[in-house]
Amino acid sequence: MTDKEKPGQSLHVIIAGAGMGGLTLAAALLKKGIDVDIYETSPELREVGAGLWISANGSRVLADLGLKEAVEAINLPPQDRVVRFWKTGEEHSVYNRDGQASKADHTLIQVLRSELQRVLYEAVIALKPDAVHFGVRTIGAETLNGRARLLLDDGKVVEGDVVVGCDGAHSRVRQSLFGAAPARYTGANAWRGLAPMSRLKPQHQKALASTWIGPTAHVTTYPVQRDGEQFVSFSAQVDSEQWQAESWSERGELADALKDFEGWNQDILDLFMQSENLFRWGLFVRDPLEAWSKGRATLVGDACHSMTPYLGMGVNVTMEDAYVLARCLEDSPEDVEGALRRYDAARIERANLTKAKSLEMLHIFHSPELERIETARPYIQQQWSAQAVRDRYDWLLSYDATKVEI
């Protein structure tokens, strides 16, 4: 395959991966008049039953792409965000949505990952119907004779002006550019599931974003919807010396989940028991990269900064990457390598700091102080005071990828 020259378009960007990063990047580039082709390993968009939070820093990108209305149509916004004690469910409100002296917007958008992927995909193909090529496996990228090349497993090559690896934590593009990045186990296993609201008790129907915290585990729950049906999406992390595969689509056994959360409030156990499917995996981290770009190739999202889910920032920081990269390429189409250097300079420090701060949260969510309610109450008051929440989130939420200096 060779590069497709299109009149009136100065760049042709090749993207590996049709996840959140690849699709956000493609939509941003196409809106700026830059040609795009995406190569995705899967034969089609996969229906993955996981929820995610879009915070203000991510929603600014979606709004600028003209997708605010489409995202609001799939949103089930929380009336409050609470921290809850693992045994009794006693709750402490931490939502700064209405300001409360905060300099940042703490509003959350709660959606299914598959629904957000659908919205982004439809935005891309509305701009270029044949932009996404499914069932194509990538093995790496390189720059040769001033051209960017995406290498495929069948021996073929796709050439363009830029190659962007949006191919996830196991990125083959990253490996080809910077070598192997060994994964280190964090000491925690993760569970996730999706429980139909119709199967649950009335208390689950409250419009709350809840994080249940305990001495060795925590569970985040919130409502989401798909085709008018409502669910409770949950993600649970538990300390464990044993680790599962680093994959968020590995099936788990209910008996193992109930053992991990023995003694927890029945509301949490009900979520596991009523979930459509249960998935279990180990949480791993990799050393931060000092550079994301090499020649005419670069990286976005989990490919360069996969992070733990403890701040809810993975997808949001990925959308930031994508939009800033699109701006850099739009500003310097005649100097691709210079544009990629500016992209690195604009993004790496923030992404790596977010990655580090996210991992630090594990030791806040899991604490011996949470064993008993008598010690848990003052601990929660301290760790989730209004000031503590502002200190933890305002610098993240106030970032605007559509305007930040590049």
C-alpha cells in the first residue's frame, strides 16, 4: 500500500488503533482538513461492557469536536460523588461540581466505553467514510527516506507523512521505536462488570458516583446506559500477591470475586452477583518514557503512558494527547518532525505526572485506617476534605487541550 495523495490536503496521517485515542485524533485531524487513515486489528468495533468518566479536561475536547450533544445523549450525570465506607456504605460527599471555591469544573460525564467509541467512530466516518480499515495487524513503525511507514504483519507497508501509535499498553509501534518496556505488577488485581439496574435493589438506582474504600480494596460504581437500558458499571481493585494477565478482557469467576470482597457490604456483593459478565486482570505499570516521538512517528494514550485507573484520567489524558497533537500538526505541516518535538514538549511532563499521581492514590484508597468506622471517619474527612479534593483534581481538570500553549 502506498500513500494516497489528495489535492488540497498537505498531510496524510496514518494511525494504528481505533480506540479512544485513535478516533479522537482522527476526528480532530479531519476537522482541520488533514487526511487520515486508521488501521485497526479487530475485525469490527468491539462491544466492551465497561464504563468511564469524562471529566472537564476531556469534555472540552469533545465539545470542540462538535460532539457535546451526542455525548450528553448517552450520559447519566451523577447528582453527587461520594466516598463510602466498605462495611456500612456510610457516605461522604466529595463533589465540587458547583464551585465551592474550586478553580476547576468537577462535572462528570458517565458513559459506556463502547458508546463513546461509537460516537467518535460515527464522527470520523461522517468526515471520511472509508477512514477506518479493520482486521489489519500492525507490527511497528519507522521513518525511511523522509517518509513515515506503518509496518503490517503480512509484510505490507502503509506510507504517509506521519504514523501515530494509538495501539494501547502493548503497543507494537512503541516497541519498534523505543524497544521493550517491561511491565511491573502494582500489587493489585482489578475486577469490572456491568449490572443491569433492573436486577438491583432500589438504592442502586440513585444517581451517584460512588467509591467504596476499605483496608485492602476499593470499588467505584456509577450508572450508565445503552439503548435506553440502565446499568451500574463497577470497577474494583484489591491487593493481591497473585496477578492475572495484563488484559482488561480476561473473564473472572464469581467465586473468586466474592472471596476477594468477603465481609463487604451486600450492595457491593450484589453488583458482582448480578453482573452480565465479570472480568479480572492484574494492574501493571511501565517506566515513563522521556520521548514519545522518533523521526516521523509518535504515540498517543496508553501506548506512551498507560496508567492505573485511580484518578479516572486515562481516557481524558488520551483525548488531551490527541487534540494537542492535531494542533501541532496543523500549525507546522511543512515541518512534521518539529511538530512532533513540540507535541512531546507540550504533553510528556503532564502525562507522566498524572501517571505518577494516579498510582499514589492506591495507598490512599487502601489504608489500615479504614478497617474500623471509628478510624475511617476522620481519615475520610482528612483525605476527602474540600481542600484535599481541590488539591488532587483542580490542576488536572483545568487543563484545556484546545487552548494550551504549544
